[in-house]
Amino acid sequence: MKHFKLFSLILSIFIGIRGFSQDKNIPIENSQKDSLMIRKIYHEALENGKAYGDLRELCKNIGNRLSGSVGADMAIDWGYEKLQSYGFDKVYLQEVMVPHWERGTKEKGYFKSGKGKTQPVNILALGGSIGTDGILSGEVVMFKSLEEFKAASNEQVEGRIVFLAERMNQKNINTFRSYSESGKIRWEGPIIAGEKKAKGYIMRSLSLSENDFPNTGVMRYKEGVKKVPSAAISTNDATRIEKLINEGKIITFFYEMNCKTYPDKKSNNVIGEITGVKYPDNIITVGGHLDSWDVGEGAHDDGVGIVHSMDAVRILKKLNYQPQNTIRVVFFMNEENGNRGGKKYAKEAKLSGQNHIYAIESDAGGFTPRGFTIDGQNKQAQLLKSFAPLFEPYFIHYLEKGFGGVDINPLKNEFDNIALFGFAPDSQRYFDIHHNENDVFENINKRELHLGVGAIASLIYLLDSRY
């Protein structure tokens, strides 16, 4: 029996190696080498990973970090010191001017239904909104979709408070697709409300669950169009109001917000490098955004991306891996309400004369890894798919064309042949915490976080060694 078990083990290893070697005619010895390296990466991530502890520091010692805030300034110092402590060859700051918007005192909102009692709601100003200058009140006019709102006459809207009740699409398995489809109600809704001379604008939060936590996020105004105070209410509150209006009730809504926009403020991206031993002018960028919204602690969005990137490169360094190309970790500033950090980085990258070959972004949360998306040429997509036999033992099966990330996306405008990779974890729970008070360290699972580190470190290794 013992001999049979030993034979079975040897046979399974041989079959695994044969499977690796068949892909893209990679020699067996290279597949063995890659497989062993990835196993070492995962061992280090799962047994000795630093990401969870570093994320605790960022969330609990600093907290939320909206661009222009003291929290953002503290996070820049923290990131600079962390990268230095992990022995990066070079650590530096890249100056960038960012918007400065402050929420002010906590928002208050409630509604009345005819002669019914006052009913409080959970409400958050949308990022960039003007304040209400005291309590703003008005009769509610409801629209069930953005398209219905666009088609409404000015007479239906003027002088009223618009309530956009559109729900995120439950039918999509990829929840980010639902977010992309419904995100327009936050970006375009306030502009349409201004064009139709509404008094105010409130929307159902962008969440797939029914809960009491409103989700904030950036909104837009249009030059020459009336600015209206704009906010999101929780999905539970939105459902209550929608039900009453559908029953024919007249709703009067009241809310107060003291938010204000200040002049742009000087800030920084934080950058650390491990110099390539063969092609030092070739750059592989890996990063996330250091800023967060001013509610919760910015744990999943995007403290995770920061510690994913930093710990992935730390692990490669710990394993004495010498990259062929320069590996650059970037903590981008201002993804949430302007993407100034990503745009500045891309412009400086072009001006530097260096060759940016790949960029990887983690900005989809710290849940269980499912794979990566790629925004690039067909041959680059095929390269990613060629990693499937190496990734399958770690259940990273999703390797498809898609979006790379907001911060790294401007690099496409500067480098024709660059490939952008987006870390793709399980997305089912993400919009329960996205941009709301639930995005705290306590909602991070250590093992899931460190599995993400292993996945990203493995991708960096494979991309670097294949170039």
C-alpha cells in the first residue's frame, strides 16, 4: 500500500509538470522553477505576511484619508516610512495638486408623508456637493431610472426635490458591472437635476443589499448649470420612500448638509522601487490608491491595494528574487475624486524617458482572489492566459480581458504597448461596504488578504521573468 501511494504521488507530480510544460512550449525545467517559486511566494504570504498588520496601522492609527485632509497627509508620511523600512532601493514623493472638499458636520435628513409622523433617514452628501445653507425642504418627485428622469419635463421637476430610485442590477454575477451600469445616477443625476431646476437631488445608494448605510462617492456639476445639493440615502430608506410614493402618498423631504469646497491643495504620490538587474529602464508598476472617502476607514477601498502591492514586492525581495525589470510600487493620491495622482504619474512616466511595460492595480477589495483582468493587446492577453496552469492550484481561474484600474488607466495615453492588469477578487460582498461606514479594518479577513498578496506577487514574478 505504501509503495502504491508513493507511486501515485510521483505520477501526479509528473502529470502536473507535463501539464505546465505543454503551455506555450515552456521547458519542463522552467515550469518546475516557476511552480516552486510561486509556492514559496504563497508560503511567505500566508505564514509571514505583513499586509494585515500594516493595514491595521493604516486604518486604526490614521483612518479615512480623503484628498486634502490631515488624514491624507498622515498617510503619505506613513507610506514613505513603510517603504523605507522594507528596504526598497529608492523611496520618494511625487508632488501633485489635489481637490479639497470637506463634508462638514454630520448630515441630517428626514421626511414626512402627508400628515404622518417625521421619519429620519440615513443620508450622506455626495463628494463634491454644495451645502444646503440651512435646512432644505421640498416635495419629492420620484423617478425609477435615469432614463425616466432624463425624459421628464422641467415642469415635473422644477422647485422639487428629485429622488432617483434606480436599483443596481441584481442579475449580473460580476457586481462591478452592475456598479458601472448604475454609477451614472451619481455622476449625471445632479447635472440633470440642475438643468431641470430641481431644488435638490437624492438617490438610492449604490449597493446590492438592503441596509441602513448610505454610500457616498464623487458626483459632478456642469459649468453654467445650477448646482443642487446632492446626497445618497440608504437602500432601506430608499425602499421605504419608494413604497409610500407608489401608494400615492405625497412625501416632503428635509435635509441639511454643511459641505464645502476649498482651493486645491499640495499632496503627493508615494513611490518605492526595486531596480531591475537587466533592464533597469523597463518599469513594472504595481499599486493602489492611498486616499479614501471620509467615512469608514478606507480598508477595502483602498487600504487593501496599498498593502497588497507593498507586501507583494517585499516578499519577492525576502525570497532574494532579483527582478530583470524595475519594480515600482506606487501609492496613488486622489483616485476617489479626481484621479490627479494617476494622471500626474502617467505624465511624469512619459517625461522620464523610461519604458513602462506593465502596470498592475489592486482596487477591488481584499476578498478571495479569483484572477486578473487585462487591458492590452491580444498577445498580452494570451500571455496572461498562459499562466493558468500555474495559477489553477491557487483557484485563480479568471484571466480575461477587462479594465485595469482607474489609477493606472492614464498610462495607456502615454505608452502604446503597455498592458494593464486589474486584480479581481470575489465581488459579491464589496458593495455592502463600498464608500460607507462599514469599510473598516474589522471587515478584512486576514487569510483572504494574504491570498491576494500571493496572487499579485506571483503575477509580478511571472510578468518580469517572461519579458
